[in-house]
Amino acid sequence: MSFAEPLPRESKPRGRMRRRLRFTWPLFFAALAIGAFIFYYVLTLGYLDPAVNDFVQQWFPLVSINEALVWVMAALGLNIVVGYAGLLDLGFVAFWAIGGYVAGWLMSGFFDKAHVNVLGNPAPFIVGGIHINFWLVVIAGAAVCAFFGVLIGAPTLRLRSDYLALVTLGFGEIIPQVFHNGDDVGGLNISNGTKGISPIDPVKSLSISQQGVTFKSLGPFDHLSRYLIFVVLTILIVFMSLRLREGRLGRAWLAIREDELAASAMGVPLMRTKLAAYGIGAVAGGVAGVAFAAHVSGVLPDRFQFSISITLLAMVVLGGMGNVWGVMLGALVLAWFNSTGLPQLGDTFNSTFGTSINFPSYSFLFFGGTLVLMMLFRREGFLPESRTRLVLREPERTDMEALGSDIEEQAPELDGMRIGGKSGDDEGARL
Amino acid sequence: MTSSAPAVRSPQLAVRARAVAGRAAAILVLAVGAVWLAVNLFHAPTQFFQSAVYGLRNGVLYALIALGYTLVYGIIELINFAHGDLFMLGTLFSAFTLTGLGLTVSSPKGWLGFVLVLVLAMIFCASINVTIEFLAYRRLRRAPKLAPLITAVGMSFILQFVGLRWNGSTPRLWPSVLPAGHFQIGGVNIDYNILVVITVTAGLLALMTWIVTSTRTGKAMRATAQDQDAARLMGINVNRIISFTFAMGGALAGAAGILYQQTVGTTRYNAGFQLGLIAFTAAVLGGIGNLAGAVLGGVLIGVIQGLNDGLPYAFGQEWSQSVVFAILIMLMVFKPTGLLGQNIGEKV
């Protein structure tokens, strides 16, 4: 990034107009959430035409919307790491898995020797085990993930970006494998191996059904109640992301993302700030893990695959790195597309044209293609943060400069500042 | 701000203490590893060498794949995530071509077919790699680093999709045209196909070393890796040299593909991801960008993995991945430059 030329000034709306723009997206999402709630509430009560009901059950079942909300939470966590701090994390599924297993340990009869019940709500017919209130487990999952985020980050954050990506990827592979093989760790069963932990205690909350609104433990079909819970959790994470972004820490993250050297010269403590990004991103991942465990009422180790990390990354990239609203939109759209949209569109296509194409098997192509095309043609995502747009759409360099692949070399003013920087003959030894 | 003497000195002391502690920890880790090897060697020498031989076979394949990573990284500093999947396409190509030619048994005709398909697979993978570079990476050469990396991940998914379509979602078993059977040295079985793998790899390595060190193209490659601007000023066609590097990496992946398919005997659409990751670990272990390092790293990783899978006192096969990645993480902590890598300074 060049210091010499100032970034082109974007013409921004000022005054009242700007304030209005600032509230556009929050209001949009709030309206979306409330509108969806009212719509599904009416639908649950059975006031709508059965045809409408069928259509909605096919195209927008509440289950898939709940799942999409879980994805939103995790994607917002990844957004803090990748979008704010610019650290590529390819193993984010690890935090999802840890959060899920924290829920599995603290909300089930898995540890049947223990008899702990802290405001818990054990499922019927389950004797023993640890049963802790869902909201406390959310906090516990967040705390454990923050701890692991810092633990994973501490030794690796000194590395350059691509090495960092690789090491996080390694952690993202190790941690699910630990859970996968966890039924016999030195003779101890810590995770029930491939069988996973199931069932997980139902959450006690407001239950909305045709019988009215009651306070009871949620059954497998109380999707609307879970929707409310997930919306609350999502709002918490959105709030956290937005407030952090405005604050000192958030500005430090952006500074690091844009130029690490300049940031550290300005007194930004690199290690601490990066670790904070990892820890806080992991918090959101942990909350998503707990929420997902409550959503499917169990944890299975085989679910935590590399493709989850990539899907999350695709959500962040597609929506617009660094912009909370963009990431939310990207996550909602991709999650819906993955769970419902692609099969449904495929069915419609097949029945219309009389073909029999298995559309869900194209998801690899779809995700890979999305990543590649986005990077080639719209690197900043569909709804970019204005700052990201400026950085990623850097002013085109001159032909001569553009020949060099590494950007670091493009700032001649920095040469004097670099202490023990690379010199030509160092590099000559490579390759 | 008042600057007192201890306030200035203590960070230095802390840095030195950290360096000493780091070195001590590294020595401790190595010592634990050595004790582990010694105990196993003493307890079950035959099993030790048998596992090491199998590990060596895998390690040689890892080395071939790792070379592709290291070549590309050396020249444009990109972790080509799609490289492992390219290798997977190589396994599929050779399996389907050999079977399509009707070569399913070990015979002189089969061996001839093996050589033919080896060359075809190398050409196949090289052309795919060059195409990917031309379509995707070339346009992103001036972009921030995150962009080509994410593109590579996307490409890896696209290649996996091709593999999924081609192979199907379940692993397939294939016959081998290589001579079956084994001979024994001191109770250790050595398969004939291991010898084939090692011979082919050694030949390819010699060829590649010759290209890189002794030809004009190799000189141009080294120049491009060092400084693209200066290379272009010297009249080197940088784009062509980068394409050629991708072709070389792809050809090695293709060779690794057919060797893997012929010795292991299975193809899976997601084989590339895991093997590619392990191979990349190998490249990093040896010092990325360093060709000899990639080979050393591949063989080391293969042998360690083989020992872990086969020894009586070890974590066992189900922890194989974790062991490899744990090695990677420890290496990153203690020696980020790799075993043979030069310290090129931390570029910020």
C-alpha cells in the first residue's frame, strides 16, 4: 500500500442523509427479523391458506432459517478475524466444534457419574449428567472458545499470513479429530467418539403454538421459539461486532489489516491486538457452536469438516469482508441456498424441464466457482465496507510496478525504515 | 516519558529469556521424539523398519507433491491450495486411462503402458495447472495476498467437484500393473512397487534439478523468483516462466498421481485435500521455496507418519493427521523457516 498518493476520496453523503444511510441496514435487518417472526407466528396459528403454508414449508422452512442464523453467528465471528484484523483463518470450524462439545458436556447425561444441575432442564428419562442452563452454557462455550482462540493464536500469530492460514487449518483438522477419536484417550471417554453426544437438554423458553404461549421446555418442533433465541444471540454478536469496530480495538484491527508495519510504528501492540481478534472471533464461533447443538439437539464429530470453514469464508467474502451487514446477508443467502435453495431450485428445474440432475452434488462447483469469480471480478464482496473497497480496489499501479508480485516492494519510502529487511542475495538462495 | 535503565533493559532480557526457553523446549521435543524412536526400535526392530519402509514410499510421493507447492511458492509466493486436488485428478486420470487401455495385469505390456500413462498423466496435470494459472492466478498477481489464496481454495473446490463427478463419491479399487510381490532383507518385506516408486521419483528429481540449475529456462526461473521486475528488464518473459513453473509442478503432481494409484490402489475424490495438506506440511518442514528441502520434508513426514501408524508404542493410524499437523505447528513455533530454509526475514 502506498503512502505517497492519498487514497481517492469517496464522495460520501453528509449530514442527515449520511445518518439515514447509517441506519438503513440495521433497520432492514430488524424489519426482516420482526417481519419473519410475525409471518411465522401467523403461520403457526394456522390463519393462512394451506397453499401458502405448503410453499413456505418447501422454500423457507423455519428450520433452515434457524440454521442460517447459526451460520450468521459463526460468520460474524470469522468476520472479526478475517474482515477486521485481516488474518486468514481456515480452521474456524474448530471453534464451532468446541462450542458444540461444551454444550454436549454441560447439557446432557453424558457424564453419568456426575449429578449437577444448575438451573438446568434435563431431558426426560435421563439420570445423572451435568445439566446447566442454556444461557449459562452459551457463556461457558464463549469463554472456552476464547481461551482456545488465544491458545491457538499465541504461538502462530507471529507468522506471515499464508503460514497463519495453514496453521489455523491444521488446528481446524486436529480438533475435530480429537473429538472423533475422543472415546478412548488413554482409556477415558471424553467425547463418545463417532457416536457423538445426544440428546442434549431441551432449552426452556417461551413456546408458541396453537395452544397459545407457554413457558416450557422446547420440543423438536418448537422452531419459532428457537428462532427467537437465535435472533437474540445474533443481535448480541452483531452488537459486539459493531461496537468493537468503532472502538479503539477495532481501529487497531483495521490498522493492522491495512499495514502491519505502520500500525506497529504508531504504537499498536501487534500481538495483543491480533490475539484479541482471535479470542473475540472465537467467542462468536463458540456461541454458534452451542446454538447449533441446541438446534439439532446433539453433536456429531463428523459434521465438523473443512468445508464448513470454507463455507464460512465464502460467506464473509461474498457479503463483503469487514462489513457486518454484508456478512449477515452473505451468510443468510448462502446458508439458505445450501440447505434449501439448491435442492428446491434443482427440483423445480428438474420437474419443469423433465431432467434428473442431482443439484446438491453441484455445491462444490458452486462454492468454488463463487470464491474464484468473486475474487476475480468483485474482490470486495457485494456489500463492502467503504474502506475495504478502497483498499481492495487500489489505484492501478503503473505497468512497471505491476510486474512485481509483492506489494511490500511498492513502498520505496519504507526502504530506509526496514531494519534488516530482505536483500537480493538472501532471496537468490531460494528456488 | 522518563526512560530509566531497567525499563530499557528488561525487554531485552525478556526477549533473550524467551529465546532460551524456546530453544530448550525445542530440544525437549526432539529428545522426546528420539526416546520414542529408541524405545520402539529396541522393542520391535523388524516392525520399526517395516513401518519405515512403508513410510518411505508415502514420503517419496509426498515429496513429489511438495515440490509442486514449493516451486509455485518460490516463484509467486502463493500457496496453491488446488495442487493436492490436481494430484487427485492425476490419480483418476491414470486409473481410468490404464483400465481404459485394458491394462489390468502385471506384464511387460502393462509396464510399457505404465510408462506411457505416466507421461500422459504428467502432461494432463501440467496442462490443467497451466490453465488454472492462466485463468485465475495471473489476473490476481497484483492483488493483495488474500485474494489469490482464496482463489486457490475456490479452485481446489472446483477440482474436487470434477473428481467427484469422475470418480463418484465412494472410493474405487483398481488393479495394479506394477510387479507384485516382495523380497526380504533381514525380515523386512520390501515390495517391488516401492522400488518402482523410488526409481521413477529419483529420475524425475534428477531431471528437475537439471532443468532448474543447468538450463537457460531454469536460470530464468531463478531470476524471476528473485525479482520479477529485474528479470523482465533482462528480457525474460515472466509470464511464460511462471507458466512453465506451474507446468513443472503439475507434471510432478501427475507423476505422483499415477504412482499413488498404482501402489495404494484406490482413488477418492477427496484424497487430494488430505495428501495435499500433508505435502504442503512437508514443503514447509523443509523450508518452503527450497527444492531439496521439499524432498527432505516429504520423506521425513512420510517416515514419521509410517512409524506412527505402524509402531507398537505410538498414537496409531486414527491420529495420523493430528500428528502431522502437530509437527507442522511445532515447527512453525520453533523454526518457521523450515529445516533447510534460509532466513529471508519476516516480511511485514
